[in-house]
Amino acid sequence: MSNRIGVQQVQTTPNEQPRKPEKLYRLNEVESLTGLRKSSIYAGMKAGTFPHCIRLSTRAVAWRESDIATWQAQRQQAGAGRD
């Protein structure tokens, strides 16, 4: 019987590199990247127009880099359609 509880092995093929953990942005970084303030970010999350955050602890949240990048790309495409 093993004493290793909750440890998960990652299977990779010989040519595949293990995935690097995704960068997480805290609120101040998200504000800088998007130009939005806290109230607009949370309103967008509630409305479904901004990516939801993930909880890091009881009082800390962050956003995935890929979610913010996708949101920015969608905004750029929407803006390009107005020309």
C-alpha cells in the first residue's frame, strides 16, 4: 500500500514536454491589461462578457492568462467589424 495520497503522475510521450503551469493574473494586472477597473470587471463577469476568475484562497482570486488573451482577441475582432 502506498502512502502517496493525491499525487497524480503526468504521462508524457518521449517527444512531449511536460506542460508549464499557466500564468495567473491578479486584479491589478488584469486592470492594467484591459484598461477596466474592478467594478467593470466584476460587472462583466456577472453579465457573462468577461472571463470568470478562479479562487486561489479565501480572499484571493486570479484570472488565467489564456482567458484574458481570448477576451482581448474577441474585443479586437468586434472593434474591427465596426469600420
